[in-house]
Amino acid sequence: MSSLTPHIKTKAQALGFDLVGMAAAFPHPDFSFFRQWIQDGHFGTMEYLKRTLEKRANPQTLLPKAQSIICVGLSYPASSPRSFERDEKNRGWISNYAWGLDYHDIMKPRLHLLANWIRGQTSSEEKFYCGVDTSPLLERSYATRAGLGWIGKNTMLLHPKRGSFFFIGFILTTLPLTYDSPLPDRCGTCSACLNICPTQALTPHHLDAKRCIAYLTLEHKGDIEDPDLRKKMGTYLAGCDLCQEVCPWNQKENLAHEKNLAARPLLSCPSLKDLKKWDKKIFETYTAGTPLAWVGFKKWQRNLKIALENSQESGDAFLSSCCPEGGVPSKAENRHPRKGDISTT
Ligand code: B12
Ligand code: SF4
Ligand code: SF4
């Protein structure tokens, strides 16, 4: 059955995936990093990570008798100029990953197409499970095992040709396949990502999510009280790209070709003054179908309030009128769980 492997790779590329590799689906030793990370409390309020801790120990909890994992990468466009090259302090920043359509909605249907195609080449007994982001699987660790890149000091999976601006998806399967080899770590003595992080969230290969602007803007439940962190969040409204933007492996030409991930005009570097006018309806209209829709209006307002504090744009009227609950998002607006990953068994 391993003779099918190169054909699966060709099919994955034909479906638009930029990277594809295969790995054995047995438990990954990185689980001990994950467990320690949870025990040390670095997950902040992302309780779903703690809740699903044990499930991450073994992919067979997602698909019994899984033998192999097919890992894919889909590149997304990175902005030029970079977020730190903005010359106006009155503009907010939305992370590159959220500029286009929701990557889950782009990748999952294609993974199902791939799984169905493989099923057509094999016995109907074979089982498949497709996932992007939301499943309890150590995605970066398995993608590393499948040869999609190495884990950089900023904790991102990096590929020598593709850099780190790509999403990961996977198919677990009961099929035996031919496996790829991991790539060597090419960070060397570089520490650009560690140095630029405004909140000192990074130590090599390790992130304290509680200090990360991506976490604070996208995932954190409740207000952000620490005045030092609030200040360091600058005018980032959703996510943060800094530790990727400075990485030497991301300075090459960005090879993203997926049109659905191209920026919606209003989402790239928006004027804070304009954003003050957005009510819930406008927010929902402009963000429909993008990853920003997950953030929800209340978190968005909390983030905008902080961005206004940190900008030269006067936010006084906005601050006193728009955040009756102090900008604290309701539980229902938080990210996980959302549409679950789907088993096609
Ligand atoms: C929780 C989460 C977050 C959290 C925590 C991130 C983190 N670094 O832990 C927050 C909200 C901060 C976040 C932010 C972002 N995220 Co996120 N996130 C996840 C999620 C759901 C789980 C990650 C996790 O388990 N973290 C806990 C830590 C311990 O695990 P880990 O970082 O994956 O590290 C693994 C390995 O590196 C290894 N390991 C860890 N430490 C060490 C040390 C050594 C020495 C070694 C050898 C190995 C090792 O073991 C770990 C367990 O597998 C994954 C999807 C998934 N199911 O995996 C997406 C995922 C990691 N996120 C992704 C993205 C795109 C982002 C952002 C870029 C979005 C943005 N622009 O704002 C930022 C990047 C910030 C950053 N520097 O990581 C992509 C990353 C793609 C890539 N090329 O790496 C993923 C894979 C989603 C996807 N399917 O595409 N994210
Ligand atoms: S995403 Fe931003 S805040 Fe988070 S680790 Fe990277 S540079 Fe630091
Ligand atoms: S900036 Fe340097 S240290 Fe950080 S991930 Fe990139 S190469 Fe590695």
C-alpha cells in the first residue's frame, strides 16, 4: 500500500496544498513538553487545552487503529510592509492569518476530498479522520515528524522554502504509508524572534501564552488588567505577526497562491478612527467568513479600547460609551469549542 504514497502527495498538491508529508501515527515524545506546559499554567484561560490533555497523548484516541498521518501545509500571504514598519500610530493591526477567508473552511473540505480520493484507491475498510487546528492533536510535532519543517525558537513550524506563514492540516488513516524524515533545525545562533517580542513571551522554543499578544487579543477571557501588558499590546487588534515577520526564513518571496486567503481591503492595517464607528452589525458584516468572526464583537471592542489607549487617536467618547461590561467578552464568544473536526470513518 505504500506505493500509494507518491500519488497521495501529487493529489494533495493538485488540491492546492503547498506542503505534504507522511508520518507514523504512534505517540509523540513531545507530549511530555505539552504536559509540562499545561502543568506550568502557560495556557492561560484556554481551558480546552487542559481538558483534552490526555487525548493528545495518542492519535488513536481520534482514530482507533490509526497507522499513519498525512500532514499538509497551506501558505498564507504575509504583509509588506511588516506590522512594525507601519508609520502611523493611529492604525490598528490584524494578523496576516486572519486577512482572508477562514482557513478551516478552506482546508477541511479539501482534506475530505483527499480522504475520499484515497478511499477510492483502497479498500472500503480503511478509515480516515481529517482535522485542522481544533482537534486534540500535537499538530506541529506530527508535522515535524512528517518533514514539513522544524520548530523555530518562536515555536512556529518553519520550512526552508516556505518560512512559517502556513497553516497545518492533517488526515489520520488506518493505511500504512511510506514516511518522510524530519528536517534539521536551522535557527542556529539567531534570536531575532526572541528579541522583538514586545511582551517577552518567548524563550527559545517556548511560549508563555499568557503574555503573548496573539493569546491576549484572540483567546483571553476577561479584561486585561496588567497595565504593562496593555501598553505592550500597542495597536494589535487580533493576533500578532512580529516573531514571524523578523525571522530570516520569512524574508524570501512569499509563495502563497491561495486566493481565498488574500486580504479583504478593510482588514489590512485599518484606521482606528474608522473602527470606532463599527457597531456589532458592521463588525459581523466585515468579518463574516474570516477567522475574526471567532473573536466576536465583545473581545474586538476590548482590543479596540486598548489600541485606542495606546494610539494618538482620541478614544475618550468611545471608551465611555461602547464597553458597558468593561469590554469583557462573554464565555459564548470564546474560541473553543467550535465546529468540531470531522471523522470520515
Ligand atoms: C493553542 C494555540 C495557540 C496559542 C498558544 C501557541 C503556542 N505557541 O503554544 C496562541 C493563542 C498564543 C496561538 C498563537 C498563534 N497561533 Co496557534 N495554535 C494553538 C493550537 C490550537 C495548540 C498549540 C499548542 O498545543 N500549544 C502548546 C505548546 C506546548 O505546543 P506547540 O507550541 O504546538 O509545541 C509543540 C512542539 O513545538 C513541541 N515542543 C514544544 N516545546 C519544545 C521544546 C523543544 C526543545 C522541542 C524539541 C520540542 C518542543 O511539543 C509541542 C507539543 O506538540 C495549534 C493547533 C494544534 N492543534 O496544535 C495552533 C497553531 C499552533 N497556531 C497557529 C498559528 C498560525 C498561530 C499564530 C501565528 C496566529 C497569529 N498570528 O496570531 C500565533 C503564533 C504565536 C506563536 N509564536 O506560537 C498554527 C501554526 C502553524 C505553524 N506554521 O507553526 C497552528 C498549528 C494552527 C494550524 N493548524 O495551522 N496559538
Ligand atoms: S506572537 Fe507576538 S507577542 Fe506572541 S510570541 Fe510572537 S512576538 Fe511575542
Ligand atoms: S527568528 Fe531566528 S531564532 Fe527565531 S525562528 Fe526564525 S531563525 Fe529561528
